[in-house]
Amino acid sequence: MRIGFISTYPPIECGIATYTQYLTDALRNKKMDIYVVSHRGGSGKNVFTAFDYEDGDLAEKAFSMMTRLTPDIVHIQHEFGLFGKHYGVSVIPLILKFRLAGIPVVTTLHTVYDKISYEHLVIMNSIIENSDAVIVHETYQLEALKRHIKEKSSLDKIHVVPHGSREIKPIDNAKARLGIHDNTKVVLMLGYFRPTKGFERIIRLWSRIVEKHKTNDILLMVAGKTRGVEYRDEL
């Protein structure tokens, strides 16, 4: 089977880019024929850059490039910031173009909050209605969608596929190398410093966590690159 992905892709520094790389690598190991149409900046085996984040004709550029690769199915990695202005509304005509061409579309929704805003719901309703299948990573995301989407045929398309994580070998003496006592309990929060990550919430709750685990030496470690100096300084 030839699978076409539309997504950011490394060396672009983006969690979805990395996710797509891991997923496509795993599918290639299963002997799938994989092609990626990416934002400008992506590169690699069978990776074709066709559009940028703010392109007004993003949908046409992505569709035109992907159809040249003759996929059996297209898998779109969705996040609201990846498909242009107005909450990434360009993803909707993109999906419709594939539907009109008779090419099945699977869309993974990487951002589904427990409380869904009106703007997000407008976009997601259209994505779910016009995709052949939809993937979310957590059960709470499916439950949130159930509260907002009443059409059963739409809900039947949504599947929970856990995000998973890499299997890695622990680094020997990692705590010692960072100057942390071996018996210290470490809570790690990582990602780009931007408000949507919610770093301030764990900081606000930290005193309660320390109180609950007061018999332990406990350390909060926050690690990540800066996307927004003001938010970093606020933290």
C-alpha cells in the first residue's frame, strides 16, 4: 500500500514532525510504501516540500504535490497552527479536494481539549465529517468530541490510538551528571516555552504536590527551547 502523509517533518523542530518520522519509519518496517508532503524545511527519504504555514493556496499546493505521488490513502497530521490562518481552516478544502478525487483520508487530531472552543469545533466538525477515519490519542479526547458532536455516523469514524513513546536505554548516572541526588524524585515537563503548553499550571500546583510527597526529596525539572521570550520570563 502507498500511504501519503501531509505533515511537518524533521529537521523542522516540531513534536508532530518527530511523531510523523517515527510513524513513517515504523510503517516502512512493515513494508509500506511511504511518501510525505511537508511544510518547507522538511527533508528526508521520499519527503517533498510543497507549502509553507501561511500560504494562501496551501490546500492546492499540498493536494497538487500529493496527487503526483498517486497515494492509495492520505494521512493528515492535524494541529491548528499547521494549516494557515484562521485556526488552520485551509485543512478543510484540502480534505475536500482528496474526497472529490476519490482518495481516502485519515486525519489524526493532535489537539483536542477537554473543553472545546467554538472556533476549534467549527474546524473539527468539518474535518470529521469529510475524513474517512479520524484518530485521537486519548480516551478523554474522544469523550470530549462525544459531548460536542451528536451525529453518530461522525462519531463512529473516530478511533483512539495511543500516542506511545520510544523505547530508549536509560543514561547511566543521569542524575549525578545533572547534579541531582540519586534518591531525589524528579518530575520532568518538557516542550517549547509557549502558553499552550501550560507550564504555569504545574508551577501553580507544585506546592500542593510537594506537600503530598513531603517525605521525599522532590524536584520539578522544566526543559525546552524558547518560543516566546515574554512567556519564558513570566515562568
